[in-house]
Amino acid sequence: MNAQEHLYREWLEELESRYESEAPESMGELLFHSACKFGNRIAVDFFEQGKKLSFLELDQQVNQLANGLRKIG
């Protein structure tokens, strides 16, 4: 894990500790909670392409997509 991933993980853990008692209200929140709890565990496995994404990687990619969609309206 590089320094950026380590900082991201610490940030996720801090936020997760604030919301442990609340159930996720959206898919985004569910993914966020999953990233906090499961971190580098495999979330998605594209067998045919030979690619795997961890919960953290999936959360990062979903956030990038969401931010891009917000920018274009």
C-alpha cells in the first residue's frame, strides 16, 4: 500500500467510525461502508479480463465517475 492509499484508508476508517450505528441510505454509502470495512479485499473479479478491484479501488473509481457526471450535469 502506497502513502496515498494509506492516507485514504485512514480517512475512510475515521469517517466509518462516525457512522457505525447508521444504516447506509444509498448505494454510494453502502460502497463507502464496504470500503471502510473490507479495504483491500476483492470486491469485483472480472475473470475473463483477468482484472480484480478491491473495495477501496472500486470506491475510488465510483467517486471519480460520480464527480465526472456532476461536472457535466
